[in-house]
Amino acid sequence: MPKMKTHRGAAKRFKRTASGKFKGKNAFARHILEKKSAKRKRHLRGTTVMDKAVTPKLEKLLPYA
């Protein structure tokens, strides 16, 4: 059976942590920022651990991560 291909779009957006969880950028930080408070925008910076519900899907997209 041939090797599985890594989904390149997902590979650019998500990284695996040492404990096996996935981290990625926070949602809701791209546009319509005027109405969001400075505190909210500040907390949306950086990365966050992805929800457990999306982990199986990310494992399929990133088999070698």
C-alpha cells in the first residue's frame, strides 16, 4: 500500500504538541475587529490547543505529524 499524503493546507495551519494534541491559530481574529474589545483581540493572538472533537479529523489529514 502506498504512503499516505499529508494534507498540505492543514500542515501549514496545525502543529502537533509533545503530548499529541494539535495547536493552531484562534478563530474570530481575521476581520470585523472594530466591534471587538482590545482585551478580546489580545486574547485571540497566538495559538490555542484544538478541541478534542476535531483531533480525529486532523489525524487523518496529518498522518505523519
